Amino acid sequence: MGLAPAMTRRRNVVRATAITVAVGLAGATVALLLTTDAFTPQETPVTELSWGACPADVVTPTVALQCATVPVPVDYSDPAGEHIGIMVSRLASADREKRRGVLLLNPGGPGVAGLTFPNGLVEEGAPAELLAGYDLIGFDPRGVGHSAPVSCGITTDVDYLGNIPPFAADDDAVREQATIAESVARGCADNDAAGHLRHVTTANTARDMDRIRVALGEEKISYLGFSYGTALGAAYASLFADRADRVVLDSNMGGTHLDHDGLRRYALGAEETFPDLARWLADRHEVYGLGSTPEQVRDTYFALAERVDREPVSGIDGRLFRLLTYNALFGPDKYPTAGTVWQTVAASVAVPGAAAPAPPPPPPGPSPSDNAFSAFLAVTCNDAAWSGEVDDYRRAVAEDRTTFPVFGAAGANIVPCAFWPHPPVEPPVEIRSDGPANVLISQNRHDPVTPLRSAELLHEAFGLRSRLVVAANGSGHGVYVGDDACARDRTTRFLVDGELPPADVVCD
């Protein structure tokens, strides 16, 4: 969701910190004859894509990817107008005799580059039958990386923590964040000389996906999307129901867009997932000394957070301490990092005056996360209308601070969308329940950013079209790249053999 991903050897689809993405275009192009109706799925004659070398920052150590560029309209209501290039990557099927089609991939975000994602799946041990059955297709969504990147001009001296709103201790903190959010939104408007920003939406990216399908010469495409990629996949399966083959939505946002209610569900996810971290730390009390029971660990967390609220330690204040802890909930492989951070804070604040001085701020300059943050804001703020009243966010923060104390109502805090320069050009994509039964919804029971409730909401919207697979012991963000063999096998069987479970499944 609003989080920038980095695929690693430790099965991590999405991380809660932004990544740097390089800008540029390379590869081949293809001429498209434009449709006249932007919102109706139609076939478009194309010339065959000529694949070429990928940009240097897309070259991966595991597999040799090929890249190409597909032109798409900036504004689908004006298909003959200005075009931008969407860069796609391909890892060709390992066995052409067993190939059944293409599998389009999205790692999440919004704002996350996806060209290297085929390599990420290989490194995570994608099954041989999946690699034989599909060409894996990655792409940078519009506004991201090598696909007409957008910029809000975010610099390193702006106190903007990114896609996850910061913890707000009181009403004054909400008002202070409103000033920062308004400044960021103003930067987005000031840096949009080309006028592309308002057209960076989930609906338009789904339409781009269908242009990619046509450019690949495929009648249908299968899809595997994680986190925000579930919103994108749900939008495609609704706008182009007859063009979607097998659709897997993993770690689910709950709809086709992220709004304030969706951000507030971060707090529910954190509250449900935190006990897993607390239990892990309690089992290792001799190592970390943070409490021998989950209850003691929870008490330690709140005590440390309140201390650094009063007196930051080495640049770690209450906002950052909570954010670092929240990041650790994305998977058990991050629990040791949380333990170390807590130890450091505990040791530094235990003795008055022992805290090291905060490091000097970096000199002002372009933020390496500018494109990732900017694309996230463009999609999130353009997809749905947001309240512009600061008091609405203040009341939401006060409510969630009591209901979900672990995350401190951070998800309810105000964001730049409250000050966005223009209203949405169209309403969010409505999920269609009157299509083929070809959607597999996969979800960990405990997920800090896309809680199980979000998957249930999406499943309810799709009706008989979908099946829900829950990893009952799963904790963290990402199922198919996780450790639950049952849930992973269900996904593989569906993608390879088309075996959609006859009923919902709980992998215990």
C-alpha cells in the first residue's frame, strides 16, 4: 500500500521506508492505434514489441531481463493527445512448450518501481512450474521510475516522514503536521509544469495494463499483485473483467483505492500484529532484556515511547521510535532490528544526560525518496476525495489514539491529500461482482498495514468471483513470499493449473 517495497532474500514484499528509483527510458517502442472510448475495453492493433536491454539500474544479478516501452495516453479521455512511455520488463518462460501466457506483476506502493520484480520472485524461490508456465512481466507504473516519473520537489530538509503519517501526541501535533502536509502539496502543484500529476491514478494505471496486454499480443493476462498491487489488480479485474485470466491479490488493501479509512486501518493492523513481536522479544528476554512476558514487553514499548517523546535519543523521537517499531512488524526477520533499537533507546535514556546528541541535519537537497513519495501522493490523492478540514483529522486522531494505542493513531493523521491542488478526475473504480470466478485473495491473519479485515472487505465486494485464503499463523506483509507452505501452494496451483478452491481456505 502506501509503502515502498524492496524484494530481498528474506521474503519481504513491501517495506515501510521509501527507495530511490532512477529516472530514464530505454528499450524498444511500439506504435498503437488509439481507441476512441477510453473506458471500454477494446482491442488495439499493434506491431510486435522489439525487446532490448534494460536500463543499467534494472540489470539484475539472477536473471537476464529484457525491457521495452509501451506508449499510453496521458489522459484516456483524450486518447489522441499527449503520450507517455510505460516501461515493461520480461523474464521469458523457462519452457516455451509449457508456456500458457503472461503473468503481470506489481510489488505494491503506490510509488514503487516494478521492473526488477520478476528477478525478485526468482530470488524468493518461485516454483519451476510457475517460471515455465508464464512470461513474468514487470513494469514501472505511470509516474514511477522509468515511466514518466513525477516529482513534488521534496527535499531532505522537509520534515516529511513519507507515506505513513507520523504519530501525533496531541491536537497541536496534528496542526503542526498540517503545515508540513500543506507545504508538500504545494510543492506537488508547483512541480507539475507538464500537467501529468492529476492523471496518475489507479484507474489509468489499470488502463495502461490493458495497453501492455495488447502490446504483448495477448488475449488475456494473469496477474499477481501485492499490497497496493491488490487495489490495482482489483481495478483491472473490474474494468477489464473479460481480459483478466487468473488474478492473485496478496496482502489486501480492501478496495481499489486508499482513502482515510484505509490509512486508519494501519492502526488495526499494528494492534493485531504487535503481540507477535512482543512474544518474540519475551522469548528472548535474556538477549534483549525488554520483558520476560508479552505484557511486560508491551509495557516497555509504551514506556520507551513516552521517554523519547520527552527527550529524543540520538535523533530518535517518539514519532520515529514508533515508526521504526511499526516497520519491524512487516515480518519476523525484522524483529531483531526492533530489539536492537529498543535496547539502544533503553540504555540511552536510563541514565539522565547519557543520551548522545542528535546528528546534524543533512544539507538541503533533493530527497532520494522524492519520486516514490510523489507517486504515492499522486495516486492516493487523485483516486478519492479527502477532507480539507484539519479538525476532521484531529478528531480521528483523538479517537484512534485510544482505540489503537500501539500505532498512536498515526494512520489517522493529516496528509498532503487534504490540501491537494485539484479534485479527482473520476470516482474510484467500482469492484465488479458480475464477472468470472477468477480471483484468489491471499492474506496473513496478522498484517500491520493490510489487516485481515481489509481482505474480507475485498472478498465481500467480489462476491462469488473470489476465494479467500488465510494463512492462520502468518504474520507480516506478504503471503506468497512468506513461509506458509499451504498458502503458497494454493497460489501456485491456481496460477499454474487454474485450481480455484471451491470454498474459502484457512491454512492452519
